[in-house]
Amino acid sequence: MVIPERVNTRWMATLDDASIVEAEAILHADFRLQDSAEKQRRGTRYRLLEGPATLVHAWMRWQSLFNEAHRRRLPTHRKA
């Protein structure tokens, strides 16, 4: 799946439910990798929205898809 750099409502409207779930999972995995690395690097000084632009951008892209999945009442369950 090709996910554009700028995730927007117009692009999300072109996706069916299965594609929304797939894209959300891909973006969540990307965000978690960056988030984990930043947490290790910053320790107790970690603040998501004060992190590097790439981390904040990854969070915003994932959050957009997560919100769309939630709006459509689609499952976004993950293993703990």
C-alpha cells in the first residue's frame, strides 16, 4: 500500500474499510518505532509534541488514520 506523505480526508475517502485498517496499522508501526527510539534517547525528558519533527509528523499521520478508523467503527486492536 502506498501512503501519501500528507494524509488527508480526500485520500482517506478513497479507501475502503480494509484499506483504512491496513494503513492505520502501517502508520502505527512507523510511529511506534520512532516513539520508542525517542523515549530511549530522551528518557524522563520525553515529550511527544516536543520531539523531532519526524516523530510529530509520524504521530499526526497515524492519528489521522486512527481517527478515521474510529469514525467508521473499525477495529484497531493490537497485541500488547
